Amino acid sequence: MILCITHSQDFYNIDLFFEYLTTQNIPYFRLNSDRINHLQKISVSENSFELTDEYGNTVHSDNIKGVWHRKAWKITIPEELDGDYRQIFLKEYGNLRYNLFTILEHIPWINPYEKEKKIDGNKMFQLNIAQKNNLTIPHTIFSNDENTIKTFFYQYCHGKAVAKLHSVTGKTMTGENILATTIIEEDTLGHISDIAYCPMIFQPYIDKEYELRIVYVDGEFYTGKINNSENADWRVSQGNYFWSYYELPENIKLNLNSMMKEMGLYLGAIDMIKGKDGKYYFLEVNPQGEWGMLQKELDFPIAQRIADNLIKRISFHE
């Protein structure tokens, strides 16, 4: 059995994955990460667990042979819970969820939980590994210091910078986390005096030909190009954009593959920019990033290849 850790609002990507597993006669169990709370019955011992979900479906850890950590969401708090107990509720259910996950760490995962957690939560670490693997990265600073940011702006940004929140501010209808992206120019630089209350990531604005969303599946690349050259980020723009197939240069594939191997990731959604200077700029990799639009619009078999990779590794592990 394959366990798929997702969330209660997830659809399309997960449906394609389950449909393919059905054609391969592989049983699966859907675990909604946001519902690992009072809606489920969970018992974890020192080397196993049993869980009955909100629909009455039961799974035992002994029957799980592989895990796809598709997309995690914050645990849902019951509305009727007294405010004084909400932090305790989240803390203890978070601990229970983590204990449940670690019971399974000896079997194949996409992606290994601890490695994914380190990569997903550390933008500067990502950039460091990307640069080590011969990828071009923009100058970057993560700061809460107004004076340091202004010095960075005048040294590297040539009059225009991009500011991003490290954490998320919202989700798309598919559950995709999106970043707040803001353009900073000299006449707006003076408005960052409150940066001490909200540290942000700053990079020079890159004049681009287009943006790329690259889905990496253990050495395979599925790349979509989007015709967004004017806005800072296609994910938060309102333009009429469309995806088209794109073939990455072999040296970029080689460097990305080397980077992903060093990160220990089997799967990731990579964002890059093709600059008007001809360079490919690595921006970030999201281990749980969105790719459904590429499968839908470009007919990439991404869900199938994710399943195939996990099935292959389960067979080898057994």
C-alpha cells in the first residue's frame, strides 16, 4: 500500500495519481494532513500506528510500503475549541503527526521527510547548493535591517528590486502556496522602515524573456514556459498567460540534477528565469510545488512518473 499525505481540498493531481495506481493494482490510502486532529482516531506506539480517518477508513503502518508526501497543510482547529487551548491543540497534534511520520521513515518516501523539511524551509540554503552546482543565482539578502537593505539595493539592484516574503500569504484554489512579491524602486525604498517587524528576501529585478516551471522527477525534467516578461511573478499576476513546452539546455539539466541529488530530493517544482542577458537564473525549488497545470495543458505524465518512481523503489526496498 502507498500512503499519500495531502490535504482535504486537494484534487486533480492526487486524482491522477490514484487513477494510475489503480491501473497498476496498487492499493493506496489518502491521509489529509489538515485533518490529523480530533476528526481522526490515531494511536502511535514505539514502532507502529493505526489510524482511522474522518470517513471511517482504517490503515495500519505495517501495511504501508511507500509514502508520497504530496502537500501538507496546517492542522485544522475546531471552531468550538476555547481560545486558551488552541496553541496546545496545535502543538500536541503537530507532535502526534510528526511521531506518526517518523514511524515510516525506514520505507521509501517522495520526498524523504527530514530532507524535504530542511530544503522547503530554507531559501538561502537552496541558493547556496544551487550555486555550488554551477547554477546562476541572483544576489540575495534576507534581512530586517533597513540600512543593510538600502546598501544592497544601491550596490546590486540598479534601481529596481524584488522583495518576497519567505513564508506564504495565501493559497490558490488548488492549494498551492503563493509568495507575496513586491517591486521596490528608489521612490518606494523609503517605505521599508517597518522591515524590522517583517524580514523579507530581497533580490535585483531580472529583466527576463520568460519564466520556467520545471518539474523534476528523479532525473527526468518536465518544463513549461510561461509568457510572463513584464510582471515579477506569474503566480500573483492577473495577466492572460499560457504554458508551452520547453526543452532545457543539457548543461542546465545536468546542474539541476546534481543539485537535486545533493538536496536528497526525488521530486521538486523548480522556478527559473531566462534573462534577457541570456542567463538562466535559479530562483527556488518547492518539494511540494504545483505541477497540475503542466500535466493538464502540456500532457506531461508527471503523476504517473511519480508513482512509477515510488513503485520501483518499493520493489527494490523489498
